Amino acid sequence: MDPALFLKLGAFLKWIGICLLPVFLLPLLTLVMPGTFGRLTKFVSAQIDRATHWALIASAGCAMALVLFQLIVVIASYAFALSWTWMSELVIYAFAAMFMLGAASALKDDAHVRVDILRPRFGEDGRNWIELAGTYFFLFPICIRLLMTGEQGLTRSWSLFEGSRESDGLPILFLFKTLVPVFAVLMLAQGLSVASKAALRLTGQTPPDDEAKPAMSSHYGA
């Protein structure tokens, strides 16, 4: 297959991303005009969470594949004295995909490790402001930086259909490298959802976390 086709597709997706940049102002617009943008913000956040859920399903599939591949490697190595580079690479690829695809879901569920010591001391509004500030000043710049710095290397990898450096390795190294921008895009999208929810809570469009979580628990219990 002609690699130029994939390069054109990548350029097209890049322009789509550039056109979508104004969407990242949605949480800030919601703070200023909650009545105008509140419903749209809720819709965008819900769609992002739905997409993140599908990414989590893919991550779970990679986790099961990781267990299977590693089991095959162990049995082949210790029981039959066999070793395959391509199978070892499958283990690495499945392990990386599991984390890269599941990171956004962890952000959605507030499962990432926090190192700040001041956040728990603030009230509900203070925590929401921290979510907004942290998303805009840390998460967004880092993810955009990942996309920008890896663009040239990823383009070269796709143009060559880069494969393993080992003779018996897998010819899909270019797909493995694509996990980095996929991770960045998923984190950017979920960061927008997190910021949107914080803005909605600050403007009273949705209930605070302290009220929403018990309601959610009772719903699942039912």
C-alpha cells in the first residue's frame, strides 16, 4: 500500500485538530456565559467520556492479550527452549498499548496519583479551580508538546513503514510509535472533559462531586 496515502490522511487529521482548537475554550466560555454554553459543554463532555470508555475497552483487550502473549513466551522458553523475537515484541506492544489507551480513562475516574498536598484543604470550588488551572497550564501544554515534537519522526516512520530492527521482529514499529500521538489526543480530549465538568460545577450547572458520588453509589447499588 502506498505510504503517501497514510501521510495525506495524517495531514488531514492534523488540520482537523487545528480546526478543533477553539473547542478547548469551551470550559472558559462556560464560566463566563453558563446559560449559553452549559448545554453544549455537557454534550461535548458526555461524548468525550463515551469515546474514552471505548478506549478503555481496547486497553482491557490489550491487557488480556498481554497475559496470553507472556504466557506463551514463558511456556515456550522454559518448557521447549524456544524463543521468538516477534513474540517478545508483541508483549512489549500490548503492554504499552494497555497504558497508552487506558490513561485517559484513569484521568476520567480521577485514578491518577496526585502529589499535591494543598488540594484536599480547599473547598469544592477551590478544587474545581485547581482542576481547571492544572488542565490548562500543565496537561494541555504537555500533550500538545508531545504531538509537536513527535510529528517529524512519526512521519518518517510511516513513510518507511518502519519495522523491527531485528530480522525476525514485527514489521509494525510505525504503529507502535503511533501510540504516542494517540495517547496525547486521548489525554487532550479527556482533559477537556475534566475542565468542562469543573466549569459546570463552578457555575451550578451540575451538582458538586460530594453530592454526585453518593447518588452514583446508590444508583449502582440499586
